[in-house]
Amino acid sequence: MSELTGKAIHFQQVSKEDYIKTLLEKHHTSEAFAISLTEMLTAIGNGLYDRESRTNESTTSTTIKEWLADNLVYKIN
């Protein structure tokens, strides 16, 4: 993403507690929303969507870089 946007993009993993605190204090979400979002992201990270094996029929040849360029980066610049 940094290469395509020309902007530095950083990822920093934080604890669930810190993420909830950020959602509550900086984004003014409800506590129920903050907890639910955190639980959903945890489930995704734990393989929620990894139920089906990848096959030629279910896998695209599009790279993440191609997808970003076509669907995200140039639309926000």
C-alpha cells in the first residue's frame, strides 16, 4: 500500500483492551460496539473465514497489489 499510495503506512498490533479503549475514547463508540467489533476481528484473526480450502475454482489470479490499485488506491487519491 505504501508503494502504491506514496505514503508510509504502518501496522501496529495492540491488545484487545487498548483497541477497545481507543474506540471508546477517540472514536466515541458505545462499549457494546467496541466489544463486538473487537470480538469479530479476533474471530477473523483466528480463522473464521478459513473454513473452505482454496482451489483453482475459488481462487482468483489477482494479486493484492492489483486489487488495491484497481479498487482502493486510485479512488482515494
